Amino acid sequence: MTMKALIIGGGIGGLTAALSLHRAGIEVAIYESVSDIQALGVGINVLPHAVRILDGLGLREALERTAILTSTLRFHSRQGQTIWSEPRGLEAGYDYPQYSIHRGQLQSVLLEAVCQRLGNDAIRSGHHLQRFEQNGSGVVATFMDKRTGAVVGEYEGDVLIGADGIWSQVRAQVYPDEGPPVYSGQMLWRGVTEADPVFDGRSVIMAGSNDLKAVIYPISAESRRRGRSLLNWVAERRPGGDLPLNPADWNRPGNPDDFIPYFADWQFDWLDVPALFAAAERVYEFPMVDRNPLLKWSFGRVTLLGDAAHAMRPNGSNGASQAILDAEALARCLGADDNAARALIAYEDERLEPTSQLVLDNRETGPERVLEIVAEHCPDGFDDIEEVIPRDELQAIADSYKKLARFDRESVNRPR
């Protein structure tokens, strides 16, 4: 008898899990809270170990029609000086690229593949999880219309996968006393602006320090074909205080006056940063938050995946990639063992510890700690970066994070 999985959440992790489980011969139904699944969001990076999985799902050609194949990661001081630059993806000798891509475009590619392979009826939108119950033979989930509160369906499966994000209803049911996410004290403002290419037009740029930082990278192959760059940008500032937003108002419009003045002198010979920010049509604001690592993800026939399991700060550009790795591991474990509860424990054993370590490391700014070192030792700039932090130390920080996140070149390129 074919196993059936109920996936709660139709984001990147949930859709990748659906494709991976379907390939493993498992029946899948996806339940999404919103009534209309749209290509929302701004830019993200997908690292080579996750691209390897997407390539294995047959998505590489579709992704490369829209994504930028990242060539370089660059770190700069708040004066615009180059601290460190390293090749990424194919340029660094990986068998798989790193993608800088619009989150909505990645989700659209995944969604189209799900509809083609599983059928349109595999996704039920307007289904917000109300509760679930399980016994020795299966799990039953009850859904409601979030707008009206009316019950819209009750469905049975062999396993239930909570891929419903940082505000996961599945996680809330198994950890009812956890409370809100952990606020870092930092606020993020995000937008996209079409501009002239910066450097080679395929670089991820991080500048400043943890208290005031800009992250900038191109996300559109179509813009690049026209000789332009659609630049995704993030402005970070630490106003401090308590978590400032209503959780129900996550991606609210941001006020440029709250952050652009702090970047007024960031006019470099390679980019006018405040002008880039000011030229965006829309600005979104939200706090930098994460969740504390858990001791357990799997409860009988129920488990967690992606941000529902290990929401992390964006340092290191790892959130989406880790959700994709979760999806592959989950499908492999369920495909190898017809005892669902035992398979979910095997999945947890493989993925919980490394993702917990990443959550904690990202709180220490991950690979971006090189920015902190420079800001602390030479806040007014430097003449020779080697006198501040030797190149081999910069390389060691970069290599250490790759190994922690398991996307060092040797691991990614190893035959499987």
C-alpha cells in the first residue's frame, strides 16, 4: 500500500519535499494557508549543495532561465574598501552553481513542477491547519479558512510534515508553550532596484558591519540579458528594543526615512548605495528573528521541515538551502523504510544536529564575522587589509562555515 504524506505549507521547503517524496513513490497532498499562491518575496541565494538536489529533480534548466549564476562573494568595509573576495559556485570548482534568484521565481519553478508531475489537485490552497491528531495507523488533519474560521476539510495520511514556516502551526501544536521567535535587535529593509551591473554583474556583496550593513546582489537573468542588473538589496540596522512588529503584519511596507539617512555617506566608486535604496519602487520591513534549536522534531507520524524546524538568521544565505536539504533527506528516509515513525526519527537524526549548529553560528554572524573583525579593529578604514586580518585567516573563516553548512567543495562534488 502506497504511503501518503500530508505537507503543511506550499513554500520552497514544502514544494521541494513534495517533488522529492513523489519521486520516492510516496503519495503527496499539499495544504497551503493562503487562497492564492503568488510569486512573492525578494531575493535569496541557493547554495551548491541544494542546487545539486534541485538538479536531481530536473529543475536546473528552468532555474537557469531566471537565476543569476553567482560568481563571487565580496566583503567590503563601510568605506567601500575590499576586505575579502572569493569565487562561488562553478567559478570555485563546484560541479553545481550557486543561484541568486528571486524567491518568487524559485517558488514558481517548484510549483509548476509539482502541478505537472503530481497534478493540480495535489495542492489545496485556502487550507489553514487548525489541528491534527494521530494514532498507530495514521494522522488526521483538520483545516479551516483563515479568513472566516470555517472548517474546510479533514484529511487523513500516513505522515504529516510541518513545512509551514517560522509561524508554524504544526510546531505550535507540538511545542505549545514556545512563544514568539527570538528577536536579534536588528531590523531589515528589503527591496529590488534595476541598475547598471556592479563589478561583474554576478557578485554577492556584503558591506559594513552587524550594526549597519548592506547586502546587494543581482537576481534576474532577464535583466542581465539586457545589459542591466535587477539588484536585490537588504539594509540592516540595529535600533534595539523589543520585537517591534505585530506578527500578523510580517512584510509590511517600510519607511525609507528609517534607514536611508544612516547610509548617506555610502557613496562608493563602485556603487551609490543610498541612491540604490531610494530608487526602489517598494520597500519591505521586518525584524531579523530566528527560533531556538529544538531537541526533537519528530513525534510519531509528525515531523518538521525548513523554517518550521530551524528558522535561522540570514547570515550565510542558508535558510532556503537547508530546507531543500531537509526535503531530500526526508524523502530518502521515508522511501527506505515503510515504518513511518521510524523513518521520521532517521530523518531527524540526520538533519537536526547540523541545522541546530547553523542556527547558533548564524547568531554569531556566520561567515560575515569578517566584517565585525574589520569594523572593530579599523572603524575608519585601512591601508592594507593584511595588516588587519591575514588572508589565511579570512580563508579559514570562509572554509569553516562551508564545512559547518556542508557545502564545502569536496562534500558537494563527492559522487553519491
